[in-house]
Amino acid sequence: MTTIAVLALDGVVGFELTVPGMVFGTANAVTGSPRYEVRVVAPGGGVSTDARLDGFRIHTPWGLDALAGADTVIVPGHAGFLAEPPGAVLDALREAAGRGARIASVCIGAFTLAATGLLDGHRATTHWQHAEELARRHPRIDVDASVLFIDNGSLLTSAGVAAGLDLCLHLLRGDVGSTLAAATARRIVMPPQRDGGQAQFIEHPDPDGQDTPLRHILEWMESNLSRPLTLHDIARHTRTSVRGLNRHFRAQIGTTPLQWLLRARTNRAQELLETTTLSIDRIAEETGFNTANTLRYHFTRRTGTSPHAYRTAFHSPVNQPPPRDPDRRPAPGGSGR
């Protein structure tokens, strides 16, 4: 069984504290067997949540020493995130990382993780409102405010509060595969994987002050993944210029049309590798990569493994291809998987 320790410091954000239990506990329910044990760890066995957000008191049997037995440590944000964390907390996190535990932060929890020095020399993220402050305080960290989460292997960071869901589903996907992660996401009414990063949430107006038909564009692009779409094809379908198309995508989605299309194609390839016995060549055709070599190149760049290795790890012979619902509409930042 995998042990997940959620570090609760005084003033912890209640929602972020409960997200790991919701995701990994739901995964247990989906499988019908206990794969994960989630422990809330608090110095002294108890803390209060952020009083600004209807605070309440938490009592737990797990103290800081419980981090020593955890496979994964998750660090939510807390009200005092700009203050130096207690030395005992920093030591416990460093010791956990030193023995090989996976350490992940949610939102402003990145400040606590950064204070350990573990993120130095790495790329990291946090809530976009506090990214500049994180970069100012910790210049050795490459702070990227445009993404939902960053995976450095044993060190992970995520963006604002809800990105904790994305992070935990990503951890789950890496542990047990996309099929269980997707089933868990459906159970908690969450997209299995959101695209576009934080840029889609940063407060700024549409450059032209006009409604952008992005939902229609995304639906059309996803239904035409097998076609060799170009920027001109997409712009022509939306009756806009290539320049305007790129501008609207960056403003609303936080990425370019072709990057969104590439990720959607990779996601579809993962789905087909997991749920079908189609050849790599056929999957390349179905997903618009056209050749197996092109599929391998882009798939490996995005997932860190080859299509063959991915299928070996995640294919289930009992799975069947999921029905394609013509009425299904992806969220503007999602892949629609």
C-alpha cells in the first residue's frame, strides 16, 4: 500500500488539505481495494485551518515523524506561507526527500517546499498571483506561472487551489495508469487532464473585446484529429486570421492552437494504446501523426516514454474503446478525453 502524507501547518487551506484524500480515497473506492493510505500530518497532532476561509480545528494522530514512513508527501498552502517555516518542518521534508519520498506542493505550498532548498535549480510553479514573489525570494528556482503543475520526478509543484486536483490525478496516473485516473476523475466530476495551464485563468481582457468561439474550435479540432490540420485550416474554419487565432488561443487557453492540437493527439494516442490492440501505425493514422516515427517522437517528448512501453505498462485486455459521444463538449482548457 502507498502512504500519502499531507502536511498540515497552522492556517492550512482546508480545500487543499482534503484534495489528496478525495482523489486517492476515491481511487480506492473505484478499484474496490485499498491501494492508498492518506494521513494528515500536523506538528503537535493538531492545527487550525485558515481563519479567513471559515477556519476549523483539525486533530490527527500523525505528527511530523510520520513523514518518515510516507511514500509521497503533499504540502498544501497555509496562511503564513510568507514566513519562514519551523526548522523541524524543513528538516522533516529534507529527510523525506533524502530517503527517496516523492514531495509535491499545492498552490502557495511551494513557498514551504522552496524554503527547504530542494527546489533550487529546478523549474517550479505556484499560484500566478504569487509567482513573482516566489521568484524574488528564491532566485535559484526557475518559476513558471503559466502551467497547472510541474513534474520534476521526485519533486512536483502545482498552481492555484484547484490545480491540486490536477496534481493528484497526475500522480495517480503515473502510479496506476490513465484508465483508473480517468475513472477516478469521472467519479469526482473532474476532467482527467486539463490543458492550457494557468494562463487561461489570469485576469486580463480579450484583446478585441469580442466573444471568441473557442469551444466550437476545440470541438471541431478534436473531431478532426486524424486530419493534417494546419493553422490556416483552423483559421479558415473559424473565419479569422491566423494572427487572430493565435492571439485568442493565448489569451483564453494559454497556448497555441498547434500545441493544443498536439497534446490532444497525444492524449488520444494514450487512450488507444490503453484500450485497443491497434498497431502503432494505425494509431498514428487515427491521431493525425500519420507515421509511426512521428507518433513516437511526439509521444516520447510529451510522456517521457515510447508508445510501446506505454502500452506494455497500461494496456488492459479487458478494456474496450470508449464510445465517442457526439454531444460531448470539452471544457475550453481541456483535451476532451
